[in-house]
Amino acid sequence: MRRARAGWIAGAATALLVAVGGITYAVAGDGGSDAAAPAADSADAGFARDMAVHHQQAVEMSYIVRDRTDDEEVRLLAYDIAQTQANQRGMMLGWLDLWGLPKVSARPMAWMGMGGMASGEDGALMPGMATNTEMKRLGQLDGRRAEIFFLQLMTDHHQGGIHMAESCVDKCTVGAEKRLAQGMVDAQESEIRLMADLLKERGAKPRP
């Protein structure tokens, strides 16, 4: 069962990366040309900027836990999340370059009507993001305790990411970006279910 589930994780991540590669090339002809570039304050630009930041923390968390546990399943899940989200992050930053738009947002989540969130305190700039204190704690735990805390943090992170991606599906105008956002929703919902199973096996559950 463990090997089969690990294989599913790797296969799903590979399929998503292949799809992402196709979307990277598609965006230039699907709203990404100079004549049709989104505005700097558009949902398309805001999602690309904010999700790039959101993804970067997921990559960091994933590499931290890979060094804190020997569990094969958790390490493989973390590796797949890191590779997939690093690839997507690079693509979104590439779109911003293509569109000639800034890569840094002065007001994260403004495109969702959520600029200036109170949760920006202690480094958590967007929904689901871990605080600086939580990131430090993850780096201090080992073994099963690190696995549980990582799975709880990443579940929260995915839930916040899904909320953002669903907003892009609703608000973005670039077809390729909307398709990427929907792919994020589908993939991260599946990973949340997997992480719930992994937490249950460890006598734990997602945070309320």
C-alpha cells in the first residue's frame, strides 16, 4: 500500500509538470502577447505575483521536512510538492516578464479584495501561509513530530492556495492561467486527502 501510494504521488506530479509545460508555451498566444497583456492591477497579474510567493514557502517547507525525517512517503510527497510548485512559480514569474509587469506586490491579495490582511503579521502574508515562528519550529523538529507538523502546515497552505486559485478561475482572463489555476485546485485537493490519511496513520489530524 505504501509503495502504491508513493507511486501515485510521483505519477500525479509528473503528469502535472507535463501539463504545466504545455501551458507555459500556450500563454504567449492566449492573452500573453504585448497587445493583450493584463494590467498591473488585474487578477491575472495579482494571482501570478501572489501565488509565486505562496509557492515559494511551500517549496521551503518541503525541503525542510526532507531533512528532518527518514519516512519514505513523507519525503516523496515533500519532493513532489517542491518540484511541482517550483516549476509553477518559475512559469508565473516568466509570465510577468512576458507581460512587462512588476513581480512584487505592494498589497498582496488586493486583486481578491483582501489587501492589508491582518494575517500578514509574523510573515504570513496570504491565506494558509505559515508564520515565521511556525517555519522556525518545523526546522527544529525531527522524525514523526516533524512529519505531523509539516502535514498540518501544508494542509493549511493548500487550503489557502485553493482559495486563491479558485478566485483566479473566477476572475482571471488569460485562458492558460485559468486552466493552470484549476489544475492547482484539483491537485491540491487530492493532496489534502492524502495528507489527511498520512496524519491519521500517525494518530493526528489537520488543525482546526
